Amino acid sequence: MMLAAISFFTDYWLPAQHGEETELTVVIIILIMVSLSGMLRFWQEYYTNKGGRSIKIYGAYHRNGAPPPQL
């Protein structure tokens, strides 16, 4: 996000102050990439934790000899 802020400042804000042409393409691309990366990391962590809990539950039942619960 810091890179997007710096890019906004250098590619949009400063040129706009001097009356030059401005372009937000780079800023938008950086924001999209950071957002997609964050969402991907969230989903990976979520499913990893979900799988880990499932393995932990089934492992505890297997060690005790009881049948696992139906999920």
C-alpha cells in the first residue's frame, strides 16, 4: 500500500501541481495487485486452518479408538 501511495504522489499529485498530464494507471495496477495478493493470502490461510482443525479432530478420535463425528 505504501508503494501505491508513493506512486500516486509521484505519478499523479506532483505532475498535477505543475500543470502536467497525469495518469493513474500505475497506481490502479499496484492497488489491484496488492488487493488480489491480500485476498489470496487470506483464502490460503483460511483453508489451511480449516484443514488443520479437521485433521486434529479426526486424529484425536482415531487415537482414542472412537469413530469420528460426521461433519
